[in-house]
Amino acid sequence: MTDFGKLLTPKIDGIIEDWIKAVYQDEQIETTRELTHKAVRDSLPRVLEAMATMLSQSEVSDVQTLVDASLEHGVVRAAQGFEPSEIAREYRLLRSILFSTLETDLLQGSPKEMLRAVRLIDMVIDEAIARCFDSYTQGRLQELEQLQNELRLTNQELTRLVRASKTNLSHLAHELKTPLTSIIGYSDLFLRQHRQNPGLRDAVPNLESIERVLTGGRQLLRLINDALEISRYEAGQMQLQVTEIAVQPLIRSVVEMVETLANAKNLQLQVDCDRAPTQVVTDPLRLQQITTNLLSNAIRYTDAKGSVQLTCEMVSDQMWAIAITDSGIGISPEDQKRIFEPYFQGSLGDREKVPDSTGLGLAIVSRLVKLLSGQLEVVSQPDVGSTFTVKFPLELPFKN
């Protein structure tokens, strides 16, 4: 009798490599583009090893390892930001590669043996998918609960902000309306579906509803936090933590954070830090905020297949600068006078409103630059692009 478990075991490494290659090449699994080989590989070897024991005639079926590995896979994929449809596709690819690899061996067995092996493979993969989706859903629900807690914790500070200043309240209310409506709508839809049919909890549409809730919640939380940053600065409550830092590692970490946004629009992201200072004395968190906001803005307002360049260099014995240049939509001379005002959003002409734009990013940047004793300059031309340059002293005085 053919032992398909023993035939599968030596082929596991080849199956894994073929699967990882197929996942990277699948255009509908976008999340893997920013993941390492090891991160994509994840728990798959343990799943296949457990599958081999279940196909074997001589070994005891290791069902528990299959369950544990599949649960772990779901937790990891949730943390990596996978969409439910992407997980479904990667398991579909695994099924296809498994049958393709074992096709010759299956055909050499008797019809009864082949049928048993096919059924077992299907059963194991279906079980792995079910377990993976279960832990994935739990991970997403935990993230949703954490997000709700964060929103709850910021509620008092937001209330105090609104009471302290009525300026721009109508703008803030308008910007809060869309993500808040999304959170309420999709939360209500998910809860009603769950109450009507608890068995649909792991269905892809349900999981995608959770994703939309999380997206809306994150957008709302970011808007609230940006508004609070402005409020703290205006109230003189923003404190600096000055220390000596290495410039290039900080710049690299920021670039790594925004690369996903650039890749999604097929933008050419260039970085030139060869002439940057080695060490500076400043607040690393505030410097990171400034650089992240300017880079994100450049990417957001640059059309697909354009370019964004970051240059970091010394400009004098006591000053250094970061310049971010894009080939984006540019800013009119009239709008350049107001772009650092909170909630101001320049004219886009015939273009649609840019997603996730609140009019707070540049306002925060201008205030943080002043806090770091820096200078902020902008040179821009409509339909040509923009260059934002921030200059800082090499050493910011330490404060007790």
C-alpha cells in the first residue's frame, strides 16, 4: 500500500519554496510585497509536517500540531495586516501546489489509495483554513477592542479640547463625520449578522466588515490625535526630550514606514543621505514626526508612477537640512500662504479629494519645526511638484 505521508515528507521544502514564490507573484495578495521570505513562510512547515503524519499509514496522525500551527498562522496574518481574501488565496495556492507536486505519486497508487489521499489533503487544508480564520478573527476583534479603548481614553481630552476652543469646531465635526459613520454602520451590520447567524462569524464578508471598522477607527483616532497635537502646541504644553541621535538610522526607519504607500502607487522613492551629519542633538520623536508627515504628504499628493526624493545634508557649520521633493500636483501661490493653517486644504482643480487628508499634517509640521528651532521653506509650482525644506541646528539646547 502506498504511504503518501512518506512520499510527502522529503518534498516539503520544495513545496514551501514553490508556494512562497506563487504567493509573491499573486497580484491579489498585496500584503506580501512588504514582507520578508521568513515572514511569508511563517507556520507552513509545521502544517505540512502534520499533514504528512495524517497521510501516513505508519505514523500517528499529529492533528494537534496542525491545529496549533494553523491558529498561529491566523494570529500572524492578522498582525501582518492581511485581508481575509488574501489568506483564502494563499491556501488556494497551497492546495494547487500540493496536488501538482504529488500528482505523479497519486497516479501510481490504486484508485482507492488516490481517493483517500485526495480526501485527506482536502480535509487537512479545509481544517487549516477554518482554524486560521478563527484565530485571525479573534486577532482582529482584539484589535477592534483595543481601538475602542483608545478612543474611549481620548474622549475626555477631546471633550476638553472642544470646550476650550470653538475655533475650527465645524471643520473638525465635518472631518469626524465620515469615519464615525463608517464605524457605526459596519459595526451595526456585523453585530446584526452575528446575532442572526452566529455560524457566519468567520465568513469573508464579515471579516471584511471588521476591516472596514478598523480602517475607519484608525482614521478617526489619527484625526483626534492630530487635533490634540495642535491643541498642546497652542497651549504651550508640548515638551521636548532632547538627546544625541544618529541621523541616518532615523531617516531609514521613516522611509521603511512609508515605503508601502509609495509602492502602492508605483512611485520612485529616492533617498540621498550621503552628506548628512552623523550625529545631531534634538528630539528624535518630533524629528521623526516631521519627516514622516512630509514624506507621507509628498506621496499622497503625487500621481501614480511619479517620484519622491528625500535629501539630507549639511548646509553650514551649525545647520543641517532635510529636503523632500515630489513630482506631484503642486501648490498654487495663493494656497502656499495658507497651507500651514490647521484644517486648510488647497485647491485640487478637477482632481478628486485626496483620501485621508485632514489639513492638519502641515500645520503640525510647521509647529514642530519651530519647537526644534528650525526653519521651514516651501517651493512649489502647480502640476510640476513641490519641495519642502526644513533646516535645523546641529545642537538643540538641553532643557532641564
